[in-house]
Amino acid sequence: MPRPRKVKSAKMQFLHGVWTLDEFAAASPRSVSWWQKNIYNYPEVANFSNWNDKSYHEQWAFDAVKANDWLIKKFVYKQV
């Protein structure tokens, strides 16, 4: 007879919140400096970031869920 489980199974983990550019780069296969130079080559980033509202000195902000989905589609599955 197996031992009873004392640790409950982990519940579904949800990704939510806002990422900075550092967190966005950490989730992607590229570095922060690469994103700083090349982020404007990906206009679809405007759909889930503060691209349109951002002033020059303001930090980047990304919707974590949408950014994660986009990174997976763009860099993992390489859908164009």
C-alpha cells in the first residue's frame, strides 16, 4: 500500500502582471542590449506594450501574458 501524500498537487500556475524590459529579455532568447537596439524591428510589440504612450526616458512595460505568448510563437515555434 502506498504512502499517503502529504503534499498537495500544485494548482495551475497563471502568468500575470507587467514585465520590464529586463524581464522581457530574460523570457526571450535575446539579451537586453539586443532588444534595446532591435525592438523597433518588431512593430507587433506595440500590441502588448506601452510603445505608443512611452516617452524617451520612461521604462518599457509589457503585458506579461501577451508578451509570453508572442515570444513563444515568434522564437520557439518561429511563426512569421
